[in-house]
Amino acid sequence: MNNSKTNLSLAIGAFALAGCVTQVGAADDAAAKSDAATVAATMKASFAEKGQAKLDRLNQTEEQKFCSEAARTGKMNLADKSRLEKTALEAVKYPADGNYLGDWKNG
């Protein structure tokens, strides 16, 4: 009988936890964006510049914004993904001498 009570308690706990997860997952898009804005504002308010660490570090690039949005929503616009990939690849600067490994003696 004690085992039945334990199993019942575990089942009730599992259903309660599932309800919590469902509620978190059901947050609407506007609330999620508002939360992201609140986090960004809190970070900017609490971050102090020091030496080379400037406030501009908190500003996301277009690529970072795209990845954050895709991670948050679970959706990815493939046209934007392709455009951002192409732009990033075009910005890569290859070594003029063709030596990709560098010079280990000079660091």
C-alpha cells in the first residue's frame, strides 16, 4: 500500500511539472521579446566600461540577433540564413601568401 501512495505522489508530481513546462513553453512572442529587452536593459545598466571592455560589446551583430531569435523561437528563415552565411564568408580574409598555419616561431 505504501508503494501505491509513492507511485501516486510521483505521478501527481510529474503532471504538475508537465503543466509548468507547458506554461513556460506557451509564453507568447510579445512577452518573450519584452523579457529579452528587459534582460538587455539590465545588462547595459549593470555593465561598467573598463579598459578595452566597452558597452558596445552588449550590442548584438545581425548574425547574433538571427541566431538568438532562431534559438528562442525554434524557427529559422532559410533565406536570411543563406544571406548571412554569404556575407560572412565574403568577409573572410585569407592569407595573401597562402600559408594558413602561420609561423609557429613568431606566434
